[in-house]
Amino acid sequence: MRVSPCTAGGGWLSSPGGVHRLLVVQDDDATETPYALSVFTTGTQATLPDLSPFGISVPASAGFFWYVDGLGPAASVDDLVKLVEGGNPRLRGTGDYVTSRTRRPRAFTTSATP
């Protein structure tokens, strides 16, 4: 599934010098362990990976919501991993680490046959 301005009712703006984390979470209070997935990218759209080879499938006709976090400074996902490997960058970083989040979650429903 591709999440972009055209398919998800809005996209996100680029976070200059940063990485984006797309967080997709199942909107189901009755599920003890709802489906949740994070995708990291430097772009302004993302495609959710096909995880069926690992026995993980997206529930059919399920309600979801998504957020986007901007994380940085990091020029690439690898740079972000290096920054985080050093501990909590907010506490141990250079003081210029920032995060931001889309104003409110965006909702979508999976197809009947994902």
C-alpha cells in the first residue's frame, strides 16, 4: 500500500535535514495487540512492505490511522540509526535533535481483500 497525498487524504511535507517515520496503527479497541508498523524514509511518501512471507498480513476491511514524525538532524535512515545507537539523542545529543508530528492522525480502511 502506498501512502501519499493522493491515496491517504493528505501527505506530509519534507523535513529538511531529517528522516520521516510513517506510523500506521490499527484503529481497533477490541484488539489486544493491534497491527502497527513503522516505515522510515527520507521521502514524502512510503509504501508499506509486503510482510506475508513472514506470516504477517494486514487485516481485511480494517480501520487504521497514520501519523508522520520528522526526526533529525539526519541525512539518511542510516544516519538516524547511528544517532539513536548512541542513546537517547534528546538527552545525549548535540542539542539540535528535533521531532515533529503531523497535526492529527489520518484515517483509512484496508480493502476487503488486502
